[in-house]
Amino acid sequence: MEGSSNSNSRGFNTSGVSDRNTEFLPVERITARSKRSSHVDEYVRSLFGSTHKSCEDDSLENDPFVRSLEWGDVSLRQWLDNPERSVDVFECLHVFRQIVEIVNAAHSQGVVVHNVRPSCFVMSSFNHVSFIESASCSDSGSDSPEEHKEIGSSRREEAVSKAISVGEKGAYDKLLERRIEKLEEEKNQPFPMKQILAMETSWYTSPEEDLGSSSTCASDVYRLGVLLFELFCPVPSREEKSRIMSSLRHRVLPPQILLKCPKEASFCLWLLHPEPSCRPSMSDLLQSEFITEPTDNLEEREAAIELRDRIEEQESLLEFLLLIQQRKQETAYRLRDTVSLLSSDIEQVVKRQLILKKKGSSHSDFSKDDHQSPSGQPLMSFQANEEPSAFLASRKRFKQGIPALENGIEVDEDSQGSTLLESSRLMRNFKKLESVYFLTRRRQMKAAASGKSLTKHSPLSSENGRGSMIVSEKSSVSNPAAPKNFYNNDLMRQGGWIDPFLEGLCRYLSFSKLRVKADLKQGDLLNSSNLVCALAFDRDGELFATAGVNKKIKIFECNSIVNNNRDIHYPVVELASRSKLSSLCWNSYIKSQIASSNFDGVVQIWDVARSQLVTEMKEHKKRVWSIDISSADPTLLASGSDDGTVKLWSINQGVSIGTIKTKANVCCVQFPSDSGRSLAFASADHKVYYYDLRNPKIPLCTMIGHSKTVSYVKFVDSSTLVSSSTDNTLKLWDLSMSASGVNETPLHSFVGHTNLKNFVGLSVSDGYIATGSETNEVFVYHKAFPMPAMSYMFSNTDSVSGLEVDDASQFISSICWRGQSSTLVAANSNGNIKILEMMA
């Protein structure tokens, strides 16, 4: 028979196929209109010429059908089984004709293809078809088709290995990975690839091969008939396809293909004849009207498809450019709105500046000229039509002309030529300050839209509208909050954002560093457990107490330590406990009363004046981490414990009067300063809870945002609180922003310190927030801005010997402000205690 395996030849020429100029070279793409391209082709061609050999001696390196996958290829099997595929006669004939040409080219050189199956072909752009599997040896001396497959597989691997060694290993690996990814994706398809491939081998096996005969060219013709059927008969489900393909073995075609495509059905039955001798040869196929008649139409259609694809490419590029244009226009619109907002705000600030100048002209401290400073220098004024850069330059020149002495206050020479914008600290945090400004403006505009006032209870302004009680000697603004009716009502409505932002900015710039006022030197040389867990000032800021793992409460007089530089500072009172101490709190009403909690779960009330234990409350089952006495109701005390409860105690009665049960450890409890009817507490479940104690069954608000245990919570004012967590952040919360009892949007997240595992302390004073760090530093933030305002590093010294030690494990363990002042006391894990003061 024509082209039988007995005449198989493994030597190849480089001639084209039909008018497609298809070349048969090893490791090369076999496709209509393909070209010789790869250096791999030349390499393999130089190794394996065109010498004829037997099947046993030949090597697969000369296999004309091996070729590597390329990006954009789609398996013909995947294309056929696409549920959305509809039969396009010209498209199907175009695909079939290319496969016929590939098979004919192999047969013309005496090669039986064997694997004329959809899974062995890929389709690239414009529906070009390529063969990706090798032909199996068909020598009559072989025992079985399976043996041919094994020989072909080993040779194919050897050929691919040699081709990869030329320098395409990386590309081959990528293509292999991509094919694996595609197989994974195909698992979710209506026709799972693994099952289909298993059935495909059976569908494309000719009747004579089923009977044990060798594969011949006529067998390839049979397989072309099966492929032609699949092209013109798409099937929506795997079960139906399996049934139809089983019927095809008996040349039974579905009625729909007989009705819709009678010509294609008749040609298909010819190719599927059970007798190999009755099937057409490849020359008969190529000369048949079925193949030759639509050639012109196919070429026209191919050109139309190519043109359509090029149009689609242009449309994709156009869509991409339009999308960029749209996004840039949106950015431009937002930028225009931002500039407009800034211009409006500048106008408001200029108006306020003019009002201040007019008010100032009525005071004797000002010269007769409204536009002169007390030193005689003209006051700077920004004009609406003036460029900002020009104003800043003129302001710098103006500052340089100010005398070094004004009103008897010496001016730093280094700061004479600087403006607010030239402050290194401000410029270093310019982006963060900018974000806070826009956040403040958005909140103000949102409040204005809802008819609420921002300045009345703003978290960024002082509590109850009061100015700061912490004033630096060199601060240019002693009280940023404006007096009542200082500005007219219209100006206040339009510029309501200015006061809170200006106050925060002035507070942030008022202090720049912490200095040590005093070191507390203790004489407890025999006690090696020096970790300080708690610090607390009394109501007047005269005495402060320390407590920790040494089981002692020590009371010190602050002024005595600051004013007397002694070798050892002794406590004025020392109280002994039976267990390690975790927390302290002074009574704001009874000066000599202090409460403590310990690791045994006991809450104790002490009389400092008499150095006596007054009351012990023992209802907690585990360690108590925190206690707090209400400032509004000094007989009410709250405690939080590892047993998952918050207990409310009557100090006078010495018993609990209420319990809040939670599902996690309670790390900190805190009353607001103006009420004994509400309470906040920090929990190990990463949340902060705020309760109305008149309804203790459910929280009034739950604050969600931390990713680890919340170790502290403190009220900044009646409607704002700050929380500290071992996720390295502090978060500022506005209780009025809670929706449906849940607040997931903090006003700020303060970052800069390090806190991953320890209790490092947290204290609040007039908008300033102090916290410790596991880097052995004290950090101070202002509530208006998320970055540190200042910090101080403790030296790693031994508390007993006073010598420097190399100990990176030391951390700040407790911290406390001295009332509403610029002074605080901080302690670290090694027992070192320092009194620090904020400085300009």
C-alpha cells in the first residue's frame, strides 16, 4: 500500500509542502507559511543530514515533527472542546487542509505520522496549525505500536535535551511551566484534559490497528476522518461526546451533521471506511474537490481574519491609551480640586491674619503703623495674586532682617533665617503633615455637610476648647485656641478647620527633644529583680509611686529628686506586698490613698500616710493586669484580669458591684476623666471595648484595627481614646464615629516606636502621648500627627553598678506624665528610672 511503514525513510529534504512552503526540520515549527528561523534548527541540521537509515538505527533528532511550544499557542483539542465554539465551515476547512498538508508531507518522505490527533496539534494566531508530537517508527520489524511509542519517547527526550543544550533551556522551561499551568486550568473545563486524552487515543485508533496490524498511511487517513468529524460536529458535554464517538467507530453519524453538512459527512465516511484499501490516498485527498474547491475562499478568509486581528490589535492599543487618558484626567481633576481647596484655605488664613493685625493695632505693644512689628520691621502679608514661591523668598529675607534681640528675649542665630517651612523636622515629615491636613479638611467638610461642628468636640483640638497648659518659653503661640468671638461667625464657619490643625502644628513644633531632669538612684542593692511594671503620680504631681517584680511600692517626692543631686534617693514611704505588682493608681480625691494589683489576682487599697494596707479584694481567679479609680466617682475602682473579666469595685465596701465577662485576657482598664458611668478596656483579642456601665451586657462601641494584643488604652478626652498594641502601633479613636457599635477606622495610627512582645507603658497629657519602646527609648507623639514629636534613648547601664552594659534586651517598661505638665517619669526593664522634660 502507498506509504506503508515498510518504505519508511528517516532522511529528510528541505523542500516545501504545496504552496505553503512548509519545511520539515527537527525541533522546528511545522505550520503553514512557517520559515526557517532558529539557531537550534541549524545546529540539529548540521548533526543529522539526509542519510536514509532503518527505524532501529535512526535517531529521533531527525524527526521532522518535534517542535517546542510557543507563547500564544492553543491546543487544537482545547479549541475543539470549547463549549462556545460554533461551526464556521471555512474556518474548519482551513484547519483541516493544513493538517492534511502536514500529513501528506510526512507520507511523501515515507513517514507514518501515527499521532494525527487534536492533542498533538496547536493553533497559533490566524488559525495556523502546528504539529508538536513526533512520528513513531513504523518499521515492520517492530513488535507493536507500544514499542514504537517507547522508542519514540526516549529518542524525543534525547533530541529535546540536545536542542535545549544549545541555549534554549530557560525558554523551554518557561514553555513547559506554561503548559502545566494550562493543564491545571483545564481541570475545571467541561472536558477535563486528562480524561479526554485517554479516550482520544481510542477514538483515533483505526480498525486494523485494533486487530493488531501495524499502522500505515491508510491509518493516518482514518484518523483524518475522525478529526474532520470533530471539526464539524461540536458536542456540549463529555458524556454525549463519548457516546457519539463510540458510534463513529461503526460509521454512524449524528442526524444533525447529515442534515447540516451533507458534503462534509459524505467525505468523512469515505475516510472512515473500515477497509484500508478502500480509503483514499493522500494524493486522492489533495486532488478532491472537497480540498481544492474552497482554496481561494480560504485564502481570502485568512486575509480577512488577519485584517480583523490587526484591527482588534489597534482597538486594544486605542483602549489602552484611552484608559491612560481617563486616569490622568481624573488625576488632573482631583489636582485641580486640591489646588482650588488650597487657594480657598490660603484666602481664609490671609483674612484671619488681617483681622489679627487690626486687633493688634489697638494695643500699645504695636507701633502706630499697623504694618510694623514691635521691632519696627514691616509685617509680612501674603497677597492673593502673589506667587507662593515669591512670598516664601520675601519672608526669608524679612526674617533675616529681624534684630537678634526682641522684647528682651534672645533669638537663636541659627533660627533667624529660617521659616516654618524650613524647619528640618517639619520638612522631614512634610508628607505626613500634608496627609493630616487633607484628612482634617475632609473631616471638616464631611461635618459641614452633615450640619455638625468640627471644632466643638474635635479630637484634634484641646478638651473643652481649652488651650494647652504646656507652654514652652520660646513658643511663638502660647494659646493657639482663639478666644470666644475673636473672629466673625462667617469666617469661623468657612475656616473651621484652621484652629484644630494650627493647634496641632504649634504643639508639634513647640517641643523637639527630651532632656533628663533627674536620675532616680536607689539603694536596693540586694534585690536583683528590678523590673518596674507601674509608675503613677498623685493628684497634685508631688509624689510618684513605683512598683514591680520586687513586690514593693515605693513612694518618692518628685521635687526632692529633681533638686537634690544625691548618690542615693530613698523613698518617703515603702509598702511591702506578698506578690509581684502589676499596676498602680492614686485616688484623685483622697490624696494619701493608692490602689495596687498583683500577679495573684488581688486588688489592694493602701493608706500612704499611715503606711498601711486598708482593703484587699480577692475575687479574680488569675493575675490582674490593670486597675483604675474613677476621677468622677473616687469610690469606684475597675480591674482587668487574665481570667477574662472586668470587675467594678466599691472602695468603701471592699466588694465587687459588677462584672463584665469577656472571651480573652483583659490587659488594661480606663475610666474617662469626666464620668464614672463608662469604661474602656484593652483586650488580648486585638480589640478595644467601650461600655456604658448602666448596660454592661453589650459594649457601646468595639474598636477593631489592631492585629495583635492591645496592651493599653487611655482617654485623650471624653470622646477620644488611644490604644497601644504589640503590633508596633498606637491608634487614636473617635468614639463619636462608631457606626452600629463598631469602629474600624482610627483617626491616626502612630508609628515609630517598637513594640512586639512587652508591656512598654502608655500615658497621656494634654494631647501629648508618651509610650515606651523595646529599643529602650521613650517616644512622645502629639495626637494631631502620626509621627513621633521627640524621643529619648536610655543608656544600657546596670542599675546597681551604674556601668554601661551590652544588653539589647532592655526596654522601657512603664511611663507616666506628671499631671498636665511637660515632665514625665519613665522606667526600663533594668530598673533605671529617669525624670524627663520636653524642651523646645
